[in-house]
Amino acid sequence: MKIDQMIQRLEKEDRQIVLLEQTAALLQWDEETGMPPAGHASRVKQISLIDSLVHERRTDPEFLGLLNELAHHDLSGLTEAQRALVRLHTDRGTKSSKVPADLVARTSEAAGNAQNKWVTARKEEDFASFAPALKEVLECKKLYCQAVGYQEHPYDVLLDDYEPQMLSSEVDTQFSLLSKALVGLLDRIRGKEQPDDSFLYKEYAKEDQDAFGRMVLEDMGFDFERGVMEEAVHPFTTVVGADDVRITTRYSEPSVASALYSTIHEGGHALYELGACNDVTRGSSLSEGVSLSVHESQSRLWENIIGRSEAFWDHYYPKFSSLYPSQLEGVSKRGFVRGLNKVSPSFIRVNADEVTYSLHVILRYELEKLLVTDSLTVDELPDAWRELSGKLLGIIPERLSDGVLQDVHWSAGLVGYFPTYALGNLFGAQFYATMASAIPDLEAAISRGELSVPKRWLEEHIYQHGKIHPATGLLEKVTGDPLDASFFVDYLDAKYSRLYDL
Ligand code: ZN
């Protein structure tokens, strides 16, 4: 077969896989936003049918044969996007073809069982009832690492599922710099007077919060012709079609900041997905964010670096405080921004402030690596959690639901996922530093509410490339540097020195 024909077949197959995945995403969206509770059982069957159709297509011997044939061809005459598509499918196909089908089935059964056990164990504060199910999940993960094979560390196999090509040795280097700097910064903040943030916990009318969030989204460049926002228990972003990107937010948390920052966070993910879909990538697997870390860099850049900045509130505070004159009576703009950025170690990762958040992630990452190499047993895990929490955050949770049982990830088999949250902070600060030196007027533009200025830059340098370049290649192409945690450390240092008069 000629190379042109092979590429055409690959593109056709790829587009069908994308359509199936988007169909599953729509079913999932409906499940989270509108489905009646009793619909759950048939929804599970519908989604798992589509998942198995996708799996069949990906592992079809003819399709794998096509990829194998392409691997032996000279691809230099192809476009950059075509070469990227071949690389994406080849990497994925090579990896999954090494994993025996019975291990795939055993893993999904183990995760299903562990999730059920986790829900009850968390409610009843009973780790022992969850431990055997978690052991089975980890056993599957270790077998997976062996089946795929690795050069340096078994964890690399797991990390690669979420952050392709990243090695744990690289994460170790960045996280050791990061944790030292964060623990130091936290120490300096501890000695200072804490800002008052009690005004965030007053009663704020939901309709106004919703209208304000939508206005910010629109200013960010979220296109309501190509996207919607609804409410759900857990905020998320999903892609239902090339021009149909959906986000959710929630108004149920006690702090008014939490709904707004959920909206901005998911808005950041959505802008990336919307911008990744263009004439070159539309309808293909390339029209997606490149990796979880880069995705999280885009949501957290909008949420924290822009959305929690003083410049942002120069423009928005007059609008926000005029919606809520009684709740914000006597609160200055600076007082408001200080309250929003209050740093205080707490037990729950998802509620953590910007300084302590990455320490929660590093804690989980360190434990995961020990578990995968059998340097720590599941039975020792709760004590190891408490010890490391004391070391990193300076606080030790009493309750298991505030500690080792708080996240769904391990029970769902998502081992290797956590580091991407903190890596997102690192990628985001590095991208932002580059953007700020390219646009000297950036902060002033944000103060004027011109969020289209950062959006245009992100669109040109990050969004539009979709999955065409690997994550680290994209980072170096855009910033000129390899991954370097000191960008994030310097950003936090400058910001919190100002806010806390350090
Ligand atoms: Zn996110």
C-alpha cells in the first residue's frame, strides 16, 4: 500500500475512534448533569459498550498491522500533523499490545471493586476493609509495569499513561526543589498575621454568582456558541464534539470563591480544547490538549496566576462588590485579594491554597513510588501518610477521610496521575513567565479587564498545537527552556512576599 493510502486509512480510523469517544462523553455528561438516579445501571452498560468498541478498534489486528507498516516507512514527506498522528497511535498501540488481555480485565475488575470498597471505607473511617481491594489494584499495576517494561523505574510506566515521555527521575528533581522551597515559604508565611477571609463565607445569591462567572468566562474568550456551562457535583470539562465543549461548576461550597474559581479553572481547560480544534486538527485525536500536566497548566494559570492576581481584581472588584454591597461592606480591594489568597495548611487537597497544594501532590507521589517498588506495604500506608503530612504540611490528620482515604484516584486504578496536578503548576508558571516577557503590557491589560490579551497569546503558542508536539517539546519550543520548577517558586515568592509583607 502506498503511504498516502495508509495515512488516509489511519486518519479515517482515528476520526471514527474520536466520534465514539465523544459519544461516550455525551453519555457521561448527561449522567453527571441531568440523568435521573435510576438511569445509572443502563448508563454503565451503554458507556462500557462504547468503551469496548473503542478498544476493539484500537487493538484490531488490521489496524495494528497498518501502524506496523507505517513504522517501516520514511515519514519525512508527511505533514507535521500526519507524523504526530502516526506517533500517537504507534506509541499507544505498542504499549497496549504488551499488556495481556486478562490483565486488562483483572485491572478493571479490581478498580470497580476497590471503588465500591473505598466509598464505604471512607464513610466508616475503616482502612482495613479497603486494604485488600487496594492491594489487588496495586498488584495489577505492578504486573502492568512488568508487562510494558521500563529502563529506570517501574513508576515511569504509570506516569507515561498521563504524562507521556516524562520520567520519574525528572519529577524527582523538580519536586525536590519545589518541596524545599514551599516548606520554606510556608514557614515564612506562618510568622505573619493572617488575612481576614470571613467575608467569603457569607451568603451570596447564586444567580449573581452565576451571572458574574459567565461574564468572566465570556471575557476570557469562552465561546457560548461552542460551549455550555451547567451545574454538577464535581466540576469537570468534557468534549462532546469538535465545536461542543462543556464545563460544569458548583455553588454548593461554603466559600463564594470556590464557585468562581471552579468556573475559571474549567474555563481554562475548555479554552484549551476549543483552541486545539482548528482546520488542521478538527475531528482528529490531535485536536486535544497534549497531556494532563499541560492541560492543568492552562486551568491553573487562568485560575490562580491570572484569576487570583491583584491586576485581575483591579477590573473586577468594583463590579463584584457592587453586586454584594452588604457582604463586602468595609472590605477593600487589597483586603479582598489577601482573603482570596490566604495560605493555611489543611487536610483536603482539593481545598488547598496555592502554596500548599503542590505539597499535597508530592505527598501522594512519594507514597505511590514506595508502593509500586514494594518499599511500603498497603498496611503501612495510613501511618506513612500521617508521617509525611507532618513533615511536608506540618499537620497530621486524625481522621482517615481527611488523610489516606480522601481521594478516589488509587481505588480507581489511577496510579501515576497525581504528579500531573503539581506539574501543571510548574508548566503554567513557566508559560506565564514567557508570556509576560513577550507582552510587557500584560499586567496592565489584565487590570483593564482585557483577558483577550493572554488568551490570544495562549491560543497562538499553546492551544492551536493540540497534540502535534509532545508536552516537553512544546514547553521548550514555547519557553526556550526545559521544565524548571524555579519559575513557579519565583512566582510564588514574589506574589506572597507582596501579599504577606514577607
Ligand atoms: Zn483541572
